[in-house]
Amino acid sequence: MTENKQIGQRLAAKSPFAVVFTVIVFAALFVFSEVVWLNQVFASSAGVISVVFLLLYWHGKGGLYFILGLLSPMFAVVFSQLPDFLALAWVINGFFNGAALALMAYLYIGKAAQR
């Protein structure tokens, strides 16, 4: 059980780098295509929801949370408008940005709770 909790902590420790990387990818995508903001809301929300469910699973709350955590990215793609391939890149990057932000919040909330 403690090793499962360490998985989330190790991922959270790398999350600031992931946020920087996704912002760089957002900048590159912004140069080449337009933004569908509703897609970004869906994708970022799915990233946050996925991380929350996976953290619940890693903390021993049940296998259903693992399944729900893995289904979240699919919902982000299903409910998004994808007129071209770059729109899919926006959604994928938005998902990872939301996931990285959620892990970063988990990291800093965990550090604040230890004080």
C-alpha cells in the first residue's frame, strides 16, 4: 500500500516539468491552429478527474476508480469537436496539462499537510 502511495508522490514531484512542457506545446499549437476553448475545458477537466480517480485507486479505495481513471481521456475525446488533427493535439495536450496541474496541487497540498 505504501508503495502505491509513493507512485503518486513520484509522479507529483515531476508535475512542474510537465506543466512547463505542456505550456510550450500549447504555444506551438497556438501558432499553427485556432483554439476551441470548450475542448480545452473538457480535456483539462478529464485530466483532473483522471488523476483524482487514479490517486483514489493508489490509496487503496478500490479498483473501480482505476477503471474510471482510464475512461476519462476517452470521454475527453468523445465530447470534443475535432475538425482536424491539430484539434486532437489540443485535446491531448489539454488532458495532460490538467493532469499535471492536478498532480502539482496534490504535491503542494501534501507538503502543506506535513507541516
